Amino acid sequence: MTSKETEKVFRALETLRIELPSWGFANTGTRFGKFLQPAAATSLEEKFSDAGQVHALTGACPTMALHVLWDLPKGVAGSRDVINLANRYGVQPGAVNPNLFQDQIYKHGSFGNPDPDVRKIALEHVVESTAIAKALNSRDISLWFADGSNYPGTANIRRRKKWFEELLRTAHTALSSGQRMLVEYKPFEPAFYHTDIADWGMALLLARAAGPQAKVLVDTGHHYLSQNIEQIVAWLLSEEMLGGFHFNDRRYADDDLTLGSIDPYQVFRIFHEIHYFEWETGSHADIAYMVDQSHNLKGKIEATIQTVTFAQELFAKAALVDHKRLAAAQHKADLIPAESCLQDAFASDVRPAIREWRRSKGLPDSPMQAFHESGYLERISLERAERNMSTAASYA
Ligand code: PSV
Ligand code: MN
């Protein structure tokens, strides 16, 4: 690798900050059951502690996303405790995720519920979540709605769209000037006939209806099979509407697998669109890179370290695309040279340059190895095992 390429890798890594999800450290499962891990976090303090480990070893994860119901059941009143934990463990609160899907009242939806009382409660929860975010000094309110229906004819799709527009607009008025609202889409699950915000076009229209501080959030697991995600990313960039990502990988549905484990070239292509946009426009794309994975089989902290370091690798590879050569080849419709620009960069081994960058930051060469050698996993496994093993739940 030339020194110019090493420099590109360094520059890319300097800008990549990856937010970790608090729920990625807790015991989660499938519809069929949970496989409990002795080291899983069962309190917010343990989640901060685990996220702190990942950040200390990778130097790339200064924030942790919070889910209001799971992490802040006391609402705004709980924010002081959160700030204390954040300071103790060296990881600041990240995006605040309201929970509009777990309460019994949300059986038929939240913002799309035909009952005005339920819609009002849902709106109040989003407004309260915005106040929590302000108290925590976090910028983004990240909205995902499970709303939808399971059977044709059972929901008034157009009316629900109107309710979403109205309520998002009202929720937007609660934002302070630096805050953003992120609107996430998902084609199905838990609803299996229609989902109110099913794709990026619907999320874009609703974000536009909400107001200027609303942007779209792309969860990489929330698309139909074979959908061209990098094209969606390119369009959202060009519309200045790409607010953030939820990273994970999938083979079938929203599988929550580690990023790039199934299709690393797709993640590379997504990163390439971002680098290419920045090169062409000379502007910085203000994107929140967040992980949204819950690990049922892999060790949670290890899976998170693996995700972060692999994201760094793919981001660095994408930074190596020769943009000038690419633009010229595209201009002449010189297909094979154009395609080779991407393939050459993808084939580059960026690991030595990443190791060098880590050394320059006083970070371990291999965060994973350093984690294994640290004894942290053994310690928390002993400390937490008893509590974890007593929380087994059945879906029967
Ligand atoms: C829904 O599948 C989702 O992707 C949303 O982002 C939620 O907040 C998250 O998963 C956790 O359930
Ligand atoms: Mn998500």
C-alpha cells in the first residue's frame, strides 16, 4: 500500500464513529426462545460498562443508543443517573429510541392507531423522549414504528398515513434547533400484510412532511431480498435526507446478523456511495452510523467488536476507490475500468494500515485479541451468571 493510500485509510478512520445499541449487550432471542449468556448485561450500568470496553479497545464508539422503555423507565427523571453512568464508563448517550411497540395499547398501532387516545399517548411518549434526549445532550430521536396490519381490508391505509403526517409534524415542533428526528422504515414484521412505513420512499415523504430536522434512517436489514440498498443511499444523499444507519446483515429477513457477515461487498458499496458523494460535492455527509444487532448465539461483546472492526475495514477499503479514475471511466462509459475501480479497492488489504492507525492512537493492534486477554469476559461471566440464568423466559 502506498503512503497516499495509507493516508486515505487514516483519514477515513478518523471520521468513522460507530454508535452501539444498549440492547445489543442484553439477552435477546428469537420468537422461539432465548439462549441465555452468563455475561449478558441486565442493567443499564452493565450495558454502559460493556460499551465502554468496546470503545476503549476500538477507539471508535464514543456513544451508545438508548431505548427509552428498556433503559429509562423513569423518563426524564432518570437522566441524571444516565449521565453519571456515561461519565463513569466513558461512553456518552447516543440516539434516544422511543418505544411505540411494546405496550398492550399498541396492539393496533401507535401513530396509526384508529383510537385517538392511543395516538395521543404515543405522541406524548415521543415528546417525552425528546425531552429526555435534551436532558442527555443527545442529538437524535430515532423513530421506528411497528404499526401495520395483518389482514387485507382491516386498516384504512390512507387515513393512517394522514395521522402519521400530523403527529410527526407535531412531534417535530418539540425538537430544539440542534436536534434531529430520524424516521426508520421496515417492510414487514411484526405486521405481515401492510406496514405503515414500509420503505425508504414512505419514510422520505413522512420526514419531509414532519419538518426540516427530520431525516431517513436506513436499517440495512429492512429491505426486500435483492433490493439495491446503495442506490437508496445514493438517492437519499442526493436529496440531503440520509440521517443515519442501523447496521446489521441478513440472509432472509431482519436477521440481525453481524455487519458484512453475509455480504461484505454490499456494505462496501454503501460506503463507496458515501465517499464518492463527499468527493464529488466537497461536503461532509452528516450521518449517524449506528449498530442495530442483537446477538443470540455469538458472544455479545465479541460480536460487537467484530462488527466495529469489520465496519472500519470496509469503510477504509471504500475510501481507496480512485474517484478521479472512476469519474473519468464513467464519463466515457468505460465499463470494465469503472467496475475495476471498485473491485481493486475491495481487494486491497487495509489491515496493515488499520493496525498502524491503531498504534498511532495507542490502541491495541487487535481489539478482539486484547479483549480476550483482558479477563473482562471471565470477570463479568462470574459476576452476572446467577442473575442471567434465573431470567429464562418461555414464549409458550
Ligand atoms: C426494528 O426491527 C428495529 O430495527 C428498530 O430499530 C428497533 O428500535 C430495534 O430494531 C430494536 O428492536
Ligand atoms: Mn433498526
